[in-house]
Amino acid sequence: MTRKVRSVRVPEELGSLDLSGLVRECEKYLRDLESATMLKIEGNREAAEALIRSRQADLGRRIGLKVWEARVAYGKTRSGRGEDE
């Protein structure tokens, strides 16, 4: 079955998003997932679940910070252009 793909408009603010930093955060999260899997295999299920919950919240905060930084950078470039005109 084919699916329609709708175009997605990315706000200009995200043009300066630090994609490499975003990928690094995801890599760290994947390492934590591996650690949680090892904890679970060793029989420490509660610790594994606690690690996953804390890292998910942390990942959300860090990605939110990256988006906020991109917005601030966009605001600075935009205000800089307004003074020149």
C-alpha cells in the first residue's frame, strides 16, 4: 500500500539547528539504552527502567535546548538584518 507524503514546512528558525549536536545526543541515548539492556540481562530490571526513564526526560530537555538555541541564533541574525536596512 502506498502512502501519501505531505510536504513539511520547516520554520526558518530551525535552519541554524545544530544537527551534529542533535546526533551526538541521540548517540548518548543509544549508549544508555545498551547499558539498560545489560542491566536488565543481569537481572536488575528496576535499575534498567529507572535509567531509561531518566534518560528519556534528559534527552527531551537537551533536544529542546538545541531548538531553543537555534531560535535564539535566528533572532540575533534577524535583528542584525533589521538594523542594516
